[in-house]
Amino acid sequence: MHMTREKLDFRLIGALGVAALALLLVLSASPAAGVTEQTYAEVTVPTYLSITLTNAPINFPSTNPGSTSNAQSGSGFPLTVTNDAISNTNANFSISGDQYFNGTTNPSNGFPITQMEYNTSLDGTWTSVTNSTTQFAGNIAPGYSVDVYFRVTIPSAQAADTYNTTVYITGDPA
């Protein structure tokens, strides 16, 4: 079998073409450098309110029947209510309490919580604490405080005992 130069050239060109095509396929199958994909991230931050009471509990000195006493200094005189700096909303502050001061020796010797009053300025009107929630300060920014002063009037002829009740200070988003 004798090959002519034309046939040899054709075979050589054909072999080179197949090799070039194979190289092209290999190169195109290689991953490209610098490819970037993207996504997104999402987080929800809810309304967050944190309050702190300073100078609690509210303690009154020994008080005679028919007399009025302020809470003891640093123990409800004043009670400081703070919208903590970590809050992300302004706050409205409210107050309420159990219905009665109850005697520790004889709980039936109680008297109404309305005998306890509060004031936020000392030169304003005193308001009775009730068992219904009443707002006493509004739109207090994070990091700010309100002072609340307390006094109690002991009913005439009130039996001797130590009396206690629970006072609730509530913070709600403004």
C-alpha cells in the first residue's frame, strides 16, 4: 500500500484536528476561576422592652392609726423606674396593686390599697394606688427614668400588725 503525499497530509491534518478538538473540550470542561454566587441573610428584631426598679421594696416607717407617712428614703421614696438602655422602644409606665394591705398576724385586719398614694413630682397631686392599672408616665425613652414617691394613710383605729401588699409596675411599648 502506497500513500501519496495528499493522503498523508489529509491524515495528518485530520489527526491534528481531532487533537485540537479534544484539547478544546478538556479546556472548556475545566471550571472557570473567580465565579461568585450570592444569597441573602435575614433576621427579625422584635420590639424589646426592659425595665428596672431601683430603691425597692417600698417600705414605710411605723405609722400610727389616722396618720400619713412617706415611704422611707431610698426605699420607695423615690422608687425609680427605668426604661433600660437595651430597650429598643419608648415606654409607658403604669401602676396597680393588690386590693388590700393584709396583716401578717391576722389577714382579716387588712385595709384598702387606695390608702397608699403615689406622685411623680412631689409638688403635684397625689393619686391613690388601685387594683386597676393606671398610667403614670408616658413615652419614656430607653436609658431614661421616672421617680415615683409613695405615702400611706393608716385608717383610724387600725389594729396593730405589720401589713403588706404587692405593687405592680408595668412597662408597655409607647
